[in-house]
Amino acid sequence: MNSPILTLRNIQKSYPSGDSIIHVLRGIDLEVNRGDFIGITGPSGSGKSTLLSIMGTLEHPDEGEIFYGDIAVKSLSDEEISELRNRKVGFIFQFYNLLPEFNALENVMLPLILRGENSTKARGLAEELLDQLGLKDRFHHFPSELSGGERQRIAVARALVTDPDVILADEPTGNLDRDNADLLMDLLKSLNDKGVTIVLVTHNEELREFFKRSYRLLNGKLIPD
């Protein structure tokens, strides 16, 4: 049996709120295996985005451990964590997080350029992905010139371009109309069918039909559906 590509053990996270403490995550355990499509649902404010940020090493837990394969994240320096994130994690955000001064092609190339790949290789990989996602005629358009659905597909291409171990998607349909949301979920399902590993958090219960494994985040606990 293959070992998990991402493991969370006893993840806990709290935030101060005035004179009190809000306990957002209360001992989260999760194993993500290659080829998983894991969905985590829960109401707004339940800690879904916090959990995803911790999974993607954007935030540190107060307690607990994160492993990518057999690599313990807490044993790494900040520079090593950044390198791990660039190589092993692809992010898709609700509001796309595309850089407005860069066109579609440049936005997708950027993670590879940050990794140190030469621009010719980065451009070729970005063009190939955008073409596969139906955006061949949008290479040189800026985010402000694109529809929400097109921006989110560019964000998907950017997440995929580094060939990461796992895609982490934070409310990826939250800023899309129903038709574009359906198209995006169909796209993610087709990518998962090809072996892409995905963890997606959402408050939209209707998306559960797409998940291979589904959990609810309630009162800081991860509850299997």
C-alpha cells in the first residue's frame, strides 16, 4: 500500500478574540492518498480555509504535525517550506489571485519562473495547459479582460503547471455563477479521473456528489460523511 502524500496529525489552531480564545481546529487528523478527491464542507467561519492554509503550509498550526510523504514540515526552515510548497502544492482560490499586471500566459508561467525554470520551458508548459483548458485564444489577455470562468480556469492551469502532489482548492466555485461552477467541477473531476489529487473546501453541500471522500468541519472537528 502506498504511503499518504499528505498527513495531518492532531492539528490545532486558535485565535485570540478580545479577552477570549477561539478554538478553530481541535485535533484534526487526515491522510491524503494519491488520487483522492476529498471534499470538506461546513458553514462559513467553521475553519475550512484555515485548515486548507495549514495543509498548504501557508499557516502554522499551534500544535500537531504535517507530513508531505515522510518529510516533517516542522523540521524545515522557512526557505525549505517555501520550496516544498512550490514543488508539492497547487492552490486554487475563490477570488483567483491572478496578478492583474500579468496576462494569462504569464500568470501560469510564474510558479515555474519562481522555481528557477527557464522561460522557454515555462512558456511551453503554460501554453500547453491553457490550450488543454480551452484558453488558447486568451494567452495575452489580462485578468480584467476575462470572465470569471476563464479566470478560474487560468487559476487551475497555474495550480497544475508545477505538477504538484496535491491541489488545494478553497471555495473555487464561490465566485462563479451556476453554469461556470458546474463547468469547473466537471473539469476538476476529469483531472482527478486522470490521477490529480485534490482537496477542496466549500460551504456548498451540492458539490458533495463530486467527492470520493467527504468530511464536515464542525466545532473544530473533522467528521466523515
